[in-house]
Amino acid sequence: MPPGADAKRWQAGWGIAPPMAGTVVGGVLFARLGMKPLAVAVFNCRRDGNLSYWALARFGGGVPGLLVAVSLENLAGGNGGKRCSWPC
């Protein structure tokens, strides 16, 4: 196995797992709540993802903080796609 191959697998998994989880969570929430409450929840999740980058820049946090920020953003992206065209 080439050097760094294990790290590349972790990076790939960390990049794909949160959007997939967000898609599943979004589908379950859509089935239970409907469109408008889900849209509000997705917008709030996206806001929190952006605020996590601000908190990372403001207060630090190193690699664990970066992993949390990226995971929140990917979870929100999987939840509602990259843009939500439905107006609230």
C-alpha cells in the first residue's frame, strides 16, 4: 500500500458520508414534516454551517474544528442540495 493511502481513504469517506447522511435525514424529515418545515430546517442548518466557519476563524479550533465545520456544511448540502429554489 502506498504511503498516505489510509489517509486518502479517510478523506474520501469524510467527504462522502455527511452528504449521504444528510440526504437520508432530509428524506425522512420530508416524509414526516412536509416541505415548508423541512425548508426552514435546511436553511437553519446551512446558517449553522456558515456560522461554524466563522467560529473556526474567530476562536480557532484546529483540525477538529475544521472537521466539524466541513461536516455541518456537507450535512446541510446533502439535506437540501447546493441551492434551494423553493421560496419560504
